Amino acid sequence: MKKLSIIVPCYNEEEVLPLFYEEITRVMAEMKRAHDELCFELLFVDDGSKDKTLEGLRALAKQDPQVRYISFSRNFGKEAGMFAGLQNSTGDYVVVMDADLQHPPSYLPQMYDYVRTGEYDCATTRRVNRTGESKVRSFFAMQFYKIMNRISQTEIVDGAQDFRFMTRQMVDAILDMHEYNRFSKGIFSWVGFRTKYIEIENVERAAGTTAWSFWSLFRYSLEGIFAFSTAPLSIAAFLGVFSCIISFILMIFVIIRTIFFGEPVAGFPSIMCAVFLLGGLQLFCTGVLGQYLAKTYLETKNRPIYLVRETETIQRGREQDN
């Protein structure tokens, strides 16, 4: 028998959870009929949801022995949810997918066909368009991939999603990376392995609202840049050298104009412009250094990536005690 673990990070997915469960169980039944060597586990990771997501997971775990769940003590973020799922999965193959049905379960059979032959270690989907997204958000997303691939040695495919079907070998390689500041899109690419990209049309959420605002996506993109590139440090150094050169040229220009042409040097305006320019550059460079120092500081604390409050096993024990 070959076990397929399906990891589903959840945050406030009360509305869409029944729709997802209905669709994923239908696909699992189809795969079981086509491949009788397969068995399944559904591992939901509740990332400190504030709605009734946890209650829904408890009910699913009671009615379906294939369902497991992990509930965090608070919201640790999707990256922590994916890591917890990978760490607690037991399958020979592991899938990571969202609960909002933007990662269509209907692609799982095709992914399994690519991976089970041994030709590929991972099958993932790649969006060929951004239908349903605002033009501003789509523009900045495309610019992020362009910038990231120019400044980083790790290639991140534009439109590649977190919807991934992986072998146990690849999962174990990902779990060997214990870094606290995680950027899974970069980690998936960094570990390598042979990956098949399946092009799909963008799918909107089946229900509920997304927790990813423009600001949260912007911060997430910065996480990726600082995690997989040291280019910002080089930029800061370049700006420092460039500012020194410009200042030196201006100094020579002012001296020549004053000595040879007798023109008075403008006082307050020129000084203020220089102060603001150099002060802004210094603050920018200090901020870049601060970001890298902050990441190092968090890593040296060696705090756990997540904390578990409840699992289906803990809940059953509580119910038996009562």
C-alpha cells in the first residue's frame, strides 16, 4: 500500500470547509478506484482560526477515520501551518493544498501519474493568468518574480503555487531546513528535485474571504527577498559608494566655481538638500542592515515554529476523561 497525505492549512475556513471536504473525498474515491494500492490521510492544520473552523474539523475527525487535524495555540501563519503538516504527515506521498478550492483537487490524479512513475519528484500547478485579481496586485506580483529571479540564485517560477504533490524524499529534504523565517516558494525551489509544472487557469475562492491583503503579500515578498538573496546588502553598499562619489564631485564643483569664477555658494538650500539626501540614504542602508540583523536575531532565539493546542488524539482523550 502507498499512503497519500493531503495537508490543508486552514485559517477562518468555516464557510468553505464543507465544500472542500465534499470535493476532496470525491477525488480520493476516484483515485482509490483507479489505484487500489492507495490509501489516504487528510491532515488539516488549524492556524488559530477565530471562527468555527476547529469545530468543523472536530466533527470531520469523528465521522471520518482518514481525517486528522492539528490546532495551533494561536495564529502562526501559513508557513508554520505547512511546516507542521509536513512534519506530522506519514504518507509515502505528500500533497500541500489550500482549503478554499483555489487549488482544484481534480488535478490530484494527474499529479499522481507524474510522480508515481519516478520521472518526477514533485508535481505542482502554475497559474497562466491572474483572472479575478486586481491589476495593481497582478502587476506587483509579476514584478516580484522578475526582481527575485534577478537577485537570487534560487529560481522561483512565476505563477507557481503552493499546491504541490511531493515524494517523501523531497518532503524530508524540506524538513531538514529548520529555519524560523520560512519562505516556502523559495524552499521548494532551493531543495531542487525534478518538478513538473502543470499550467492551469486561475480559480477564485469557493467561499469566504482571503486573509491575504495587499500589505500582507508585500511583507511576504520581503520575507522571500531577505531569505534568498543578499542583493539588498550589495545595493546598500553601492548607494553608499555612489553617494560618496557624487558628494566628492559636487565639492570639487563648488570649490572651482567659488575660486575661479567668484560666484557665491548658496547656503541653506544646498546644505539642506545634501543633508536630506545623505540622511535618507543612511537610513535606507541602516534599515536594510536592520532587516538582516532582525532575521538573524530571530533565528538565534531558536523558538519553535509553531505550538500545538489540540489534535484529534488529544480531543479524544479529553472526551474519554469526561
